[in-house]
Amino acid sequence: MSNKEKLRNVLFILLGVAGLLLKQHYIGPYSELVKSYLGNISVSFAIYFLVSVYTARWKKEKFFSAAVTLAIVELFEITDGFGIMLNTFDMYDLIANFVGVGLAVLIYLGINHLKL
């Protein structure tokens, strides 16, 4: 993985963290949905780019990055924060996690396709 790709991943990780931190300040339409699920989408998005740093040399690395990320975030939900952190299980959180990873994969593929 080149330095340019690492920097890009760090920027996307920070974007995911920003989404998590700023969701509580959202006051637009669908406020309840945004406050409930943007955190899941943002964290899943950020974790995908973090995991992709470690899977960059693997065959089918996009698939494995997505699979590892989904395993982490879905297990976090199902085990209520791995029994360590406070978390409230919500079935829709599982879908939001999938959306976050899907968004990350689409952006990753788009950037690589455009050679950015």
C-alpha cells in the first residue's frame, strides 16, 4: 500500500469518526433516524478503511476487508459491546453496519476506478 493510499485511508477513518461525533448535533429532517443509525454507519465506514490497511496485500483484499469489518461490527452489536462496552441491541443497527461497509466499499472501488 502506497503512502498516498494510507493517507487516503486515514482521511476516511477521520471522516467516519467525525460522523460519529457530529451526529448528536444534527437538527434536520429524520433527526431520530440520523441520531440512531449514523453512528453505526460512520463507525463501520471507518473500521473498513482501518482494516483495509492490514489486508492490502491479501488476495481479494476488498472482500476480506468487508468480511472482517462486518464480523467486528456485527459481533459488537450481537454481544452488546463484547460485554465490555455499553451497547443497546437494535436489529436495525445490523443493517446500518452493513450500509456503512457497503458505502466504504463503493467509495473504495470508485476511487480506485478513477485512479485518485
